[in-house]
Amino acid sequence: MAHSLSARKRVRQNVELRARNRWRLRSLRTAMKEFLDKIVHGSVEEAKASFLKAAAIVDRTAQKGIIHKKQASRRKSRMNARLKAKALGSKH
């Protein structure tokens, strides 16, 4: 248990920051799942719109330091590869 006033304040701040970080990570995972659902069940246009939304959330999450910038780059690269595969698959 924290005894000094500053330590108690840090505990309060850490609780709020952890909640905010968990919310950001949860929204990132939700956006990724929505994108994957559009890849499987949606059209190419829906998937592209979902990709743009998810990529923005991935970038924002990396900017806030929730995930590493290289992890964000890797996630976007893999999403883009799936989007291209779907676009090529729908043309044939």
C-alpha cells in the first residue's frame, strides 16, 4: 500500500492509464476482427473500407505506445496482403 501522497496519486493515475490502454488494445483487436470478417464474408469495397479504418487504429495505437511501431507495420502489411489476395481472387 502506498503511504505518501505522491505514491497514492501515482496509483490512481496508473489505474486510469491501464484502463485507457486496455480500451485502446481492445478497440484495435475489434477493428482487426471486423476487417477479417469483411475479408471472409464481405465485398472488396467493404474490406478496403474496413482496412483503412483498422490501419488508422493500428497507427494510433502504435503512436500511443500500446504496441511497438514494428508490430503495427507488420499488422498493416499482413492486412494489406490479405486485401490484395481477396481483390485478385474476386477478379478471376
